[in-house]
Amino acid sequence: MDSNHKPYNHVDSARRIKDYLTSNKQDFEEVDTLPDRDKLTFSNGFYAYCSAIFVDIRESSQLPNHYKRPRLARIYRAYLSELVAIFNGHPKAREINIAGDATWAVINTPYKPDIDTVFSLGYEANSMARILNYEMKKASYTQPIKIGIGMSYGRALMIKAGYSGSGINDVVYMGDVVNEAAKLANYGNSGWNVPALVASEDFYINLNEHNQGLLKRDYSRKCYTGEVISTEMQEWYDENCK
């Protein structure tokens, strides 16, 4: 977000630091689902169980060796646009963020069937990457992309952080759920025998029996992996992209 160039004052800074660390006015509430951003202040926060999905381009540091910046920018815009579109379509998406070449979302999943819907976001993202690579090849982009997709379930603390009074702030999700999804995404597609989708143990055990059957146990990482795609998107791909 844009800076408003408000001068820094170290005396005021010391007071703010003391207030944040010692104030008894901060209230952290346990809730069933994470609320909208406008419920947050600089003195409250909300705990809830939720799911996170994180999608990252594998070996993205090598892409500049294949494409100059204008072409690379086109790839990133197409890739990020469609990931955001997939995540934004979920009715219980609480947060969607872009971090470099990665996109992640926090989804409210108070009921077990909700976690299956997050799993569907993962395989839709995997199918979208196939369509993207097809269109890239048609447009003479010679180097396809690979993505890793990490999914996790756990407890998060949602807080507002930033400079009070400046208008510069953001929502921070504390806890292992987002970090774990990021680590799992980094593992996805990292080798010839590692599929794109990677789910944590807690995420896996909450999936329905059918979706569990699409994944295999990875004993080296204590997670579950699978090369899962959307049947509907694959049917469209078969009709239009071959």
C-alpha cells in the first residue's frame, strides 16, 4: 500500500511498543469462523480453525533465463489472475493474498465438508496450470511452468497489524496453518516422483473417503500427495486444447 510519509518519532514509538506489549485491553476471542476484516481493531483478534491453500511456481528463479521481462510479466499476470479467480469463487474465502509468484488463501471451514471444497480449489488450480501451459505453447512460450499446491487445516489467530492512525495496516494470520501450506506447496512438484498437490495430515483426515482415495501417504514428509485434476476442466481441455 502507498506510504503517507508521516515522520517517525522515536518517543511516540517507544510508547506504542510499551502499549502493545503490556496493555490489558487487547482481547483475543475464540470463534467458530474468522470474521470480516472490519471487525478487527488494533486491540483485538480472533482465534478459529480454518484451512489454508498456497500455490507457488516451482523453479521460478529460472524463468528469467527463458523469458524477457515483458513476456514474463504476461505469464505472471495470467497465472495470478486465474488463481485469484479460483480462490475468490469460494463462498467462505476469508483472505486472498499474492506474495511474489505465490498466491494463498485462508478459507473458513467450520464443517468437515467445507474442507473437501478447499481440496477442489487445489485440483482446479492444477487443471488451470495445464490450460495455461497449453496456451503458452500456442503463443510460442517454450518453457512451461510447474506449480506446487499445499493445503493445511489448523487454528489461526487473525489480527490487524500496522501503524495505527496512518491507514497503513494489514491482516496477519498467526499460527502454523498458512506456514504449513506454504511449506507443502514448496514440496509439491519438487521432483519427478512428487505430485503437485500436497495435503497435511490434519487436512487429509478431514476429507471424505473419495477424496482421501485420490491421495497417497508420503512417509518421508508425513503428508499426502496426488496428481489430482478437475474432471470438468479436463473434459473441456480434451475438447478444446488438443
